[in-house]
Amino acid sequence: MTVLTGTLIDRIAEIITRYSMLPPDSRVGVAVSGGADSVVLLHMLTSLRERFKIEPVVLHVNHHLRGAESDEDERFVRSLAATLDLECFVEHGPVEGGNIEQAARDARRAFFMRMMHDEKRVYPVALGHTASDQAETVLFRLLRGTGLAGLAGMQLQDPRGLVRPLLTTSRKEVREWAGQQGIEWREDRSNDDVRFARNRLRNQIMPLLTEQFNPNLESALTRTALLAQAEEEYWNEAISPICDGITKRTSLGLILNIATLNELHIAVQRRVIRHTLMTLRGDLRGLDADHIEAVGALCFSERGHDRVLIPGADVMRSFDRLLFMAPGTLAAQRRHYRVDLTIGCECVLPFRAGWISIAPENSGALICANFKKDQESGLETAFLDGRVLARNDALFVRNWEPGDKILRPGHSSAEKVKTLFQEHRILLWERRHWPVVVSGDRIAWIRGFGPAAEFAGANPNSELVRILYRAET
């Protein structure tokens, strides 16, 4: 085993200590591709195993993208692990699709997460990303139109259990150190393939910018990342209580109050939107500043209802609310239901549409036929004429349907329920399963709008039947 000494490994050890990257007595997964960065990281952590009381474990993914070369990488990594007397886990993860680079990254990340959280064989996982990788990431995101958060680049450690001890060390330093120590590694020829955008940035654009604009470009970009990370740490702590105050979690997704959101500074608005998307999706990958702005634009739409689809999220506006949900949520949800009602019984409606009971009112007192609504509890009470209901017509509750009308007490003509929805600002996603009680083929009662005139129990001599409805909260 090569024993590394000197300033570079001391610097790496100091970073590991400062950020408490490696818990004592842990089996630390080391992602090893066979390239210089990951091989040097493995040698360093193996050399530091006694100091930090850790057990390095080698993790390798063979994507089979380069045929025999990929298999040679695997053999090299297995041999290296055996030489260092380390356990080695190899994942065979072929990838396909449009963005092969991203698909390969996703496959590796899934393997690491499984090893840490599902199989619990290692924790944490150390990655060989360097300061050079960080600089490329920041520039690449900037060119793609990232927001300020994207400039934070990669973290030295993140909550998922990934750590990057080499993130403050340049690729040049790593290779020089490997050469001085006589450490061998494998070169991935695909890293020179300029058909891949990241390779063009690394091999063509970065050298050109360094030569013609800033000889310290890499340091400038990594410094930008550090500054942005400090900003992110502050915002991550500050934004959570703000979001909790204006966000409601429902079975469909997360709902924001637009009026309250618009009272905030534009910078805070953007952060709230990002945080909500992060909560919904679990990450922000694939999103850029344009996506955040598209969602923000819904808050100022002149239309009462609007919608925007972005990667991993479907955001719908209805009146003064924004609903953040996973794509296809509404389409996958059945809309139609019918539940037979029996006087004296109660039932829970499908699709979280609420709870309803219908029973005789035995108080003998005349109670106003119009429903009473308790705003805080979501409870509605209405009274119907029991004699009208006693005509042996089928009594059932169903969802609202387009074309439904109701003639309410005190009104001269029937009104379309859709029009009432608009007037009373009923949210689009709440309408789908809106309860309607039907007797025979006539509407007797509708949630929020009370009984129909012919069913209203306004006569003192009526045998009243009480409808009690409570919405799901």
C-alpha cells in the first residue's frame, strides 16, 4: 500500500476534521471510477484510516459505455481494492437515452443511496470531485441560466451522506501528487470527446477564458461557489418558517397563498417558490431561473386560473392560490363517484371528498333551512323537508357535473353551479369531487350552496331532515 505524507494529505485531513466528514468507526464508501481523482482519494483515505478510525470500502459502477475499456476499468478497480485489502462492491448499470452523461450520474447516485440508506453497508460515501470540477460546474450552470442558488455548485458535504474531501484541491494538484507518489490510474478517453458539452467546457472553453480573460479563473469560480454556499446556508434556515406560514400540505400537493406571497420581497418570493419545489420534488435538479420565474409569473396572471408545467412539477393557479403537485396528479385521480344515502346513516365520501350524514331532526324547533357553515371546522348543516324526501326516490350523493343547476330559496331562477363556483371563488381542484345530494333525478343539496328551494325545510310543519357535512382538512 502506498503511504502518503506531506502537505496535500495534511490539508485534506484538516478539511475532513473541520467538517466532521467521516464519523469514527464508520465504513466509508469511496466512489472509485479508476481515474486519477478517485484513485488518489482512495489512497488518501486508506492512509488516514487509523487516524480517523474508519474502514474504506470501494464502490464502482460499470456502465458498459466503452465496451472493453469499461471492463478494464472494473478489473483495475477490483485489483486496486484487493491490493489495499479493501472490500469492493461493483454495480453493473448500463444506461441509455438522450442524455447519457446525466443518466450515468443518476445511476451512480442511486447506487450510492442504496448502499447507504437501503442496504446500510456504508456511510458516508466519499466522491472525488475537485476544485476544477467545482469551477466547471459553476460556469456550466451560469451558462445554462442558473439562479443565484445554482452558483453554489457542489457541497463539501450534503444531507444525503455524500462528502467531497478533494473539493478545495485542483485537478492539477491531484495529478501531480499521484505522479510524485507513483500512483497509477486509468484515463477515460471519453473525457476528451467534445461531443459532450461538459468536455467542451473543460477542454476548450475554460482554457480559452483562462488565457484571454482571467489566469485565476478556476479560483475565481470556486470562490464564487463558496460565497454562494454561505448565502444558501442562510436562506435555507430563514426561508423554512416563512414557507410554513403560507403553505398548506394537502393530498394533492402544496398550496400557497398568492396574496401573502406577493407581499414579500421579490427575492424572498423566489426563495419560497424554490423551497416549495424542493419540498415537492426532493431536489431541484433540472430546474433553472426561467422555471422559477415561470411559476412566479402565475402570481401576476390576469386570468383567474392558469397553469405551468416544469420538470417534476405541475403548478396550477386558481384565484388566490397556487397548487404545487407532481405531474399527472389530477389526471391519475378518478373523478366520478356515487354513494347511496340512507336517512339515519352516515358515510365517508370517496377521494377525500368529506364526510356526510343525513338524519331526522328531532328537536321540533323551526331551524332556518339555509345551511350554516362553521368556517374553522369546515362543518355545514342544512335542513331539508322530510316529506319531499319520502317519495321513495333514490337518494344519493355524487360529484358535481358540468351542467348542474340549482334553484335556491329566495331566487327567481336556477343558477348554474359552475357560475356559483366562480362567484364564490371555489378552487378548481376542489370542484372535481364537490358533493351534490340528489333525490331521484333532482338536486336536493349542494355543498356550500345549501338546499334547493323545493327541498328546503322552511315550513314549521315540515318533518325536517338534517344534512351534516364536514370537509376533509
